Amino acid sequence: MYDLSTVLFALGLTVFAGLSTGIGGAIAVAKRNPGDRFMAGALGFSAGVMLYVSFLEILPKGFEELTAVWGEQLGAWGAVGSFFFGIAVIAVIDRLVPGPINPHERGIGADPYLDAQRLRLMKMGAFTAVAIAIHNFPEGFATFIAGLEDPQVAVAVAIAIAIHNIPEGVAVAVPIREATGSRTKAFGWSLLTGLAEPAGALIGFLLFMPLLGPVALGIAFAAVAGVMVFICLDELLPTAQATGRHHTAVYGLIAGMAVMAVSLLLLT
């Protein structure tokens, strides 16, 4: 169904997005704690990109695929249902992973050198790796599917996910450095956790490849939009607001939407 170059392109974007956790690891081991203004603006920007792409590009593709097969009314219901199904899946994942080791919980990265929970995170190393992999699985699959179907949208998705993976890399690297005193190990583990995203993309693709017809693609696009919207509302925006830089976060959000809008117009 897809030629090798398309699959490699989609996989490359997923690897890029996933391994951006290494940037967070590099920041952590270099003792360069990004300022509140930078974090608020970057997270807001990422949220703006993801929200714009979700509502104006990915979700409409879900509607388009499903209405073409099921008709206007049933297809619309299917797309809406798939959108909220995607939200439900990522919400359940968030609930199942305990808060102290949940890389999507607020507070992680706000004060990385004083948070005692990060030492326990290191001691639970194996379980933490599993938790991060579970969280990153839908993100990797989202980037990969977008790369297969629409390179233009996929680049935007990959950049947005890469930005929001940076604090996650900080959350992984800090406790390992505090527990071991090794910068190399801290950076290595932060980089390694990012591989969960391309792994999730490949596993998802191999599992669902036989089903990737118009209906499956429509459901996948709508569900992916739901996953991305949930990540924005549950993780990115609350974390940006928690920095205390409310206006910077909002300006970043608007800038992300504007940049995404202009780039999509220029590339069409």
C-alpha cells in the first residue's frame, strides 16, 4: 500500500520527534534550567501548532475518509465518535500510570533539582521506562500515520511533539543524574526513552497495516486528533500556565497557530 520511501520518511519523522527527549536530557546534565518565560512560550507554541493541525487538518481528514464511505450523516457520527474515543484512550492511559512516575503529570520539570520524586523515579527505572513507552506510543503512531498520508501535516505534528518531549527528557535525566552522579547515564537514558515513539509507530503500523483502508484511516485520523487535543489541554497548556507566565503561554499559543496556518497556506 505504501512505498518504502514513504514509510522511511514517516519513520524518520517519528524518530526525530521521539529523540528530542535527548535535548531535555542535554539541558538537564548541563545544568541549564530553561527559564520560565522560555518554557511557557515553547509549550504554548507547541500547543498552538497541535491544536491548529488537529482541528483544521487531521480531524477534517477523518471526516473526509469516513463520509466518503459511510455517507454524510453516519460518517460524521463516526468521525466524532473516533475523536472522543482517542481522547478516552489517552485519558485512561494517564489514569492508569501512577502520578509520581507519570511523565505527563504537571510539576515535572518545574523544579527539577529539588523534586524528591525524581530519585524514586530512578529507583523504579524499569517501571518508569514502561510508563513512558505507554505514553509515547500514541504520539509515535500519530506522527507515523500523518507521515504516511500527508507529509505537510506530518512535519508540523513532528515538530510540535518534539517540542513537548523536551521537558519529558528533563524529567528522565534529572533523577538519574541525582541518583548516579553520571551525566552520561542521565543523557543516555533520556535519549533512550525517546525510542518508545518510533517503536510504538512500528508496532502500531505492523498491527494495523492489514486494516488500513479508508474506514480505518478515517477512524485513525479522528482518534489521533483527539489524542493530540487531550495532550494539549491536559499537559502542555497547564504546564505552561504553571510557570506563572500566563501571557507568554497565550502569546506562544497564538504564535504557534499563526505559524502553522501560514506554513500550510504557503505549502498548498
